[in-house]
Amino acid sequence: MGNKLVYKKIGRLIKTVEESGADSMIISSRSNFLYITGIDASGTIYLNLMTGKRAALVPIMEYWKVTQELDGTLETYAVSRFAFDDHPNYPLLLGSMGDALARFIDGDTKIAVDSDPLPFNLTKDSSNGIKFVNISKEITSIKRRKMTEEVELIEKASEITERGLSDFLNSIGVGATERLMYGELIKKLYENGASGLAFDPIVAVEENASNPHALPTAKKLTRGKALVVDVGAKYGPYCSDMTRTVLLNAPSYRPLLELLINAYESSLDLVRPGAIARDIDMQARKILSWRGLEKYFIHSLGHGVGVEVHEAPSISPLSEDVLYEGDVITIEPGFYIPMKLGMRVENTVLVTENGGRPLNKLGMLIEM
């Protein structure tokens, strides 16, 4: 992810801590540790605004990975309940994570935290007289407002996903099973530079696609069928997410796919800073109602995307979330007729001052 981006994120957090009136901060959730460091590991971050102390406390098994990737951005400590006399020399804190953290918070009076209660126990003596302020909502707001560097990483992840999907579509044919196609798709993602998978891909034919989270089966791809592919590569710690429904010599399904594309485009037109998320969701349902398909649209229209593939905001019928400039969201209308047919299209979209900008380039109407 790069040290420059880590420093920028820490700077944004420090500003939030200052606004809360606290003099230090404890970051304890795995998702927030991932956001700040770009490393998917268990760990706790301690920042002290008064002394300038910036530390990452991690389980001993994660120490070398975190140390190498942080490269001095944060002072890193290994936490273990056991001492290893013959182990290479490094900063070791004996005890639980709470015991280790107690060494740092001595003298603190007001600490900003991202979790209430904390996922570990601080000793009673160490936490006496300390006021804890929950800033989890403020951190969520920071994560939603993507910086330019973050958007570029998501765009790169989207580019890798599209190249992988295109190569995949060129490599499959009639008779391929969902399981074979699933493996081939993952192979193509890594061949095109993916650093990981944002989620397990969905490769589902016809009636199996009526399950929005279908698992691959021995079902074969045949002519006259629709193939749903939901896929997302990671680039660094950042995710992508896109879905295409591919028609394999199935012209009778084209009006249904065009309706979904219409629902997507109509919802995209409403994306802008200040838009109410539920209004965007309801627009897609309105379009699907033209063919009586709204009752088969059984999930939310979208969600935020970042270092996790499902983040705030929620684009759902009940959501009161308001879009920010810098939000990265998905728009993914679909319908699922039980045991008969499922179809979905999806793009990842950046919310800009001028509206929604899709981060995907691959067309939605794909016929083979």
C-alpha cells in the first residue's frame, strides 16, 4: 500500500482524535487495522498525541510479516504469553494484549477507541481514571471518503478483474462445469496480477444463478443458457466487485438483461453527494417493476467497497445513509426466480462532485 498512504491515514485519524478531545487512541478492530496499515492481521494500534508515540502491537506469529510491511511506519511490538529465550531479538511484550497495552496508556486520561467495549480486557489498575470515547462512527466516515491514492488502487483492482474476466470468457466453452469455470476464473485473476480475492467468485448457470450466493456445481454450460459471473480481485489491500450476466446463444433473455442494464443506468443517474441511498435502491426496483420482477429482487442494490468488499454505506430500501463525495459503492440490480433463472449486473462506482463515475469499463451486454 505504501508508507505515504499509511502516514496520510494516520494524519486523518489524529485530526479526528483531536476533535474528540482525547490525547491518545486505541485501534483494535481487525478491519480498521487493515485500513490503516494495509495488512490483514490481528493487531492493535496505539497513538499518543502528546508524546508522539505510534505503536503497533501484534501477536508474535504476525510480528515479522507486520514489521516487514510497515517498514518503520509504526514501532512494532510482538505480544506473547510465553517467553522464547532462544528466539531472535525483537521487542517482546509478555502477557495478553490488554497487559501489553497497559504499558502504554499509563498516564493517559482520555482515550479515543474504535470499539466499545474493547475486544480485550485492560487491567483495572491501568484503566482507573481513564475516560474512553468511542469514535467508531467517525472512523467509518473517514474510510468512506476515499483519497485519490485509494481510488487508484480500487481502479487497478477493477482493471485486473476485467482483464481476468475477459480472458476467462475467451477460455471457456459449451460443456464446461461451474466448478471447472470457477477454478479457471481464479487462475485468470492471478495471471493478470491479483494480489488476492475480494471474495469467492460466483459462477452460476441458469437455475443455479437463482441463488444470489450460488456455489459452483457440476452443472454444465450449454447453449440457450445465462451464465452469471460475480467476481472481484484485490490489488494490495483494496477490493473490486463486478458482475456480468453472459448470454450463451440465448436471444430470448436479451430483453431481461437490457432491463437490468436500464435499472443500473437509471440508479447511476441518481448517484451524487448528498443523495439518499434508499432513493437510489428504490429507483432500480421501479424499473424492474415494469416486467413484474421487483418481487424477485431480494437483496440490497449495493454497498461500499474499500479494503473490505462490503463496507458502508448501505444502498438498500431502508438505508438512511447519505452519499459522500469519495464514496465507492456498487450498483447491482438483479432478479432471482427460484429454481428457474437468476441474472445480475454490477459495477463499482465512485461518487464525485459531478455524479457517479463507474470504475468498470467492460460492457454489460455480453453475448457468446
